[in-house]
Amino acid sequence: MVSKKVVGGIVAIIVIAAIIGSIALIYTPTPEREHVTVMMPYLPAMGMSAFYCALDQGYYAEEGLDVTILHSSEGSMGPIKQVGANKVEFGFSAGSSLITARASEGIPVVMVYQIDQNYPFVVIALKDSGITKPEDLIGKSVAIEGAGAPTHIATKAILAKNGLDYEKVNFVPVGGAGVSSLLEKKVDAMGGHIFHVYLLRSMGKGEDINVIYARDYVNMVGNGIITSEKILKENPELVRKFVRATHRGFEFAINNPEKAVDIYIKNWAPQYAEKRDFHLGFWKELIKEVYQPDKYPLGQMRKEQWEMTQDVLYDLGIIDHKIDLSKAYTTEFVPSAS
């Protein structure tokens, strides 16, 4: 059972990420190595372990790279804007955001390695609400962080995919208070991430909730490594080196979850040392629910998933025209696809 104090600290990870500015761990480049910067979408979290482990284990150094990891406060659009403006070489962002950025603003970014294979968003309801399937949400209230947030888009997409009118759902912006709003029954359900499912189960609420997984209806493209069209054209070997090292970091983190959590806490989040078991459990949940290495080759990008993601964004009116997806991602640099 996790105490309210611990829960508050854990939930704060997500809330703080939306309001705190960029932070960085900077490694001084040596004359023998090429300096590279990669930007994360939010504050340090276990979902970024591929990069943290590649850095800690010396995989980037072995490729002749000195890597600086920055953390944005703008979600996926932070890295997309910085990579698109060629202010950083690489970023970690969602494919759905990348498509939106290319379609809406013409930002020339490309995904070169996909980390999330399953879309990690969900709708969570208490069992006594009677909500077990998408149609049960009609006429009900659903907590979201805010309009246009991933949980908002995912919930609307689930409804639309089932031929349901999402205008008949009362979406309630609550910022980071989704879990408390749900448990206090201020709303009927909440749009969330699998993190929230794990959190509620760790609180002993697993038997009290029903979960609708977006992946069962709209398995859109999640996070991956992005770079700019300029880098791809002028320095493809840099992309190859960076992806290869990150791929090794991802393999290490998946195969050595205990060590991956220790690297994360020691180098990036020492304040969570007492919550090590919680973060270890969540990392294993991410591997099981989102990465699924036994089912999908690491880094793989599936044409049908990208097409479906764009169709959803277009049908929801998030983009007003479709783009050439062959320019939005490439499998050329994925080790498992080479």
C-alpha cells in the first residue's frame, strides 16, 4: 500500500513536468568525440531509460559521441520545435505530435526509431460507475489534463472509432488532479496513461477500477527518436551512430531492469531513492504494456500504424490535410530492420 505522501510525490512527477523549465546534464565534449544534444519532452522519467543507460554504459562514447541530454517543459512539441529549428540534433517525441507538426506548421522532423509500440493512453473508471466500454461514456464526465492533451485526444479517438459522438461526453479539465478527481467521484471517469493504472493498483485500487485501453481501438504512434531533414541529408552517419547506441541502451534497460532503475535514480532522480521499488515496477509495466519486445522488434515502425494515426488526427480535425508519411519516418537506421 502506498501512502498519500508517496502518491503525492509520484503524481508530482507528471504535474511538475508541465510547469518546470528545461534542465540538462551536460558532458564536456572531448576533441576526439562529436558533441550531440538530444531533448526529452519532459522531466527525467523511467520512459527515457534507453538514453540514460546508453549514456551511463558508455555506448555513445563508443560511437565517438559526447551526448548532452536536455529536458523540455513543453511535451513532445518542445523537442520537435528544437530539432526542426536545428538547435538540437535529436529529440524524443510522439509520432502523433510529429505528424501534427509537419501538417500544421511544416516542421521538417523525421522519426528514425520508434520506442513505444503500443499507445500508452487509457480511460479509467471506478467499477461502481458501470463504465466498462466506450459507449458507456456517453453522457458521462471524463477528467482530462486540458483541451488537446494526449488523454483528451485519445478518449475522443476511442469514441470516434466506435462511431460515438464525443460531443456528448463532458470533458472536465483538471490538470494533474485526474486520480483524485476520480477517487473522490467528482467525475465518472478519467483519461489517463498506463502510469495511472499502475499507480491505482499500487494504492490497492486495482479491484475497484475498469480500464479501457486506447490501443485496443486506436493504437497510434507513440514516442521515438526524431531528427531533422537537414541532419538526415548532411550527416546520416551521425544518425546511424546515435540510433545504434540508443538501441543498445534500450536493450540494456529492458534486459537489466534493476540496473536501469538504479541508473535513473542515481544520475537523474536521487530524490526518488526511497521509491525505487515503485519505479522498478512501473518500468517492468512499460516493458510489458508499451514496448512488448517479445512481440515487436525494438525500433520497428509499422506503415499501417502511421497511416491509422494520421487518419485519426484528420478525422478529429486536429490536422486539416494529410501529409506524405514517407517523409515523416524512415526505417533506414533501425538496427533490427537493417
